[in-house]
Amino acid sequence: MTTVTVRMYAGLRDLVGAREITMELPAGATVATLREQLGAAHPAVVPMLPVLVCAVDEEYVSVEHPLHDGDRVALIPPVSGGS
């Protein structure tokens, strides 16, 4: 098993009900695996999953990025705004 810490930002935090969670994933898990399991555990986030930006240990990564025990994952919804 791979244990990662997942930090939620913006509206995602409200949907999950926590700023940070710990997830246990199967060996060989990727960011895509994490997204799937997050959606299964928190169905309200499913519509957001395709547009989330992900960073692992403060570097932006793709959904194919492999996760390792102890990684710190940040899930960031798209942000809008302006002047």
C-alpha cells in the first residue's frame, strides 16, 4: 500500500469536508488512481475531477504520475477571477 497526504483547495475542500486527508492507495497507484478513489469516497467531487490540477511535492504533474509512500498531493480546482 501507498499512503499519501492529500491537500484540498477552494471548493474542493468544502465538498470533501476537510482541508487535508490521508489516503491509502494500492502499490503502483498514479494520480488517476487517487482521483478515482477520491470520487468513489466523495461522489460530490466527481464533476470536478476532470479539471483538477494536481501537484505532488510542490511540482505540477499529469494524471499518469506515479505516487509513492509519503507523497504530499495538492488538488487544485480551476480558479477564476480578474479585475
